[in-house]
Amino acid sequence: MRPDQLIPDRDDAPPVPEIAWLQGRGYLDAIEGELKSGKEATVYLGRTRVGLAAVKVFRDLAVRSFKNDGRYRAGRYIGDARTERAIARRSAAGKRAQALLWAAHEYAMLWRLTAAGVNVPEPLVGPDVSDIAQAGEVVLMRFVGDETGPAPRLCDLRLPPAEARRAFDDAVRALAAMWHAGVVHADYSTYNLLWWHGCVVVIDLPQAVEVAHREARELLARDASSLCATFRPHGVEAAPEEVLRMVIAG
């Protein structure tokens, strides 16, 4: 089955100027269509010279809840007081600036975790910060899947017991590898884990925080708890406290 049979019948690029920049620089050849739309971003299927790509475009953050945004941004460098005020006021300029910051942060996390050997989608822009800045609110990464469709999320599968246990153990190892690379995912569960060729792939990193973050330990404990809770439907029983201990011990 071809990708154009898996996605809505549309071939228009998302209306953001960065798409033209990515195409002009040779990062992106074409947009095939929309894969999925969520509260934070719309993901398109793209083609590049290295193969299929996921093109994640952060949406107008008027549709995003700002309730906990400051929690994840704490300690991040913005470098411009006026931008910080615009974000705090949730003005149109602030929402645009926030989308750019989330995209840049996701690129930074993808590059960092790739270097640390964590199984995340390969970023296709960067690591030069000027190129990442030019990419704006668009995160371009290698597509996890093939011509028949995207890799499934673990939350959408019902794995046999032995395979579910392997997936859980792989997810715990990935959580530990992130911690020892200095990163806490901060939204870790089967909803943000793909299952591809018998391996876990960690996705959705714009909210990830540094281990130096004031709430890093609390967020890590929440990740361990969420992981255990969302694996329970697969028949995997594990104590969050034990997972947390294993993650910190490495």
C-alpha cells in the first residue's frame, strides 16, 4: 500500500514559510499529505533525499493549553525579555514565539539523545543552531515506518505477554539512558512510544527537561508511574518505585 492511500486525499503543503525554506535548502523534496493532527502539532508525511520523513508543524498555540507550559520552560534560555513577556501574555506574537521555542527544543533533544544512543527519530535538520532556527516551527525527522504506514504506538497494540515484557524492559532502558544523558522526557508512556522491528522508539520531546530542572526528579517519578500504568493493559505488572530505582541506578 502506498503512502497516498494511507493519508487523507490532499497534497498541499502546510501554510508555513519554513516549508519553502526546507525545500529550497534541499532538506525536503515534497509533502505527500497529512498523517495526523493533535492538540500541539500536525504531522505530515514528506519525502527527502534520504527517504520518507515526518514533518511536524507546531500549531497556533491558541489551541494548546498553557496550563503547565511554564513548568517545562523553567530554566530554559530565551534571551529576550520582550519575547518572554509576550509568551507570558499569550499574545499572538507570544504564541508564535512559543511554537518556535518548542520546535527548537525538540530538535535539541533529538540530537542529544541520538548522540547518547537513545532510539529516537533521526533529526534531519541541524545540529547547527542557525539551520534549526531557519526551520522555525517545523521539526523534520526520519519517518519511523515504511511505505505501508507508520510504526504503531504501543498504546494502540495488544502484544503477546513475552513481547509486551520485552517492550517494557526496552522502555525502561530507554528511560534510564535518557536520565543518564541528562534528560527527563516528562510525558513518558505507551502513548509516546512506537514499536518498530521489535524495538521501542521514543517520540514527542518538546516538553523534555534537563536533569538540573527544579522538578526533574518529580517528573521522572511521574514518567515511571505513567509507564507502569500504561503497560498494565498489556499484562505487565511493575512497581513504579522499582522502575525509578533501576532508572537512576542505570
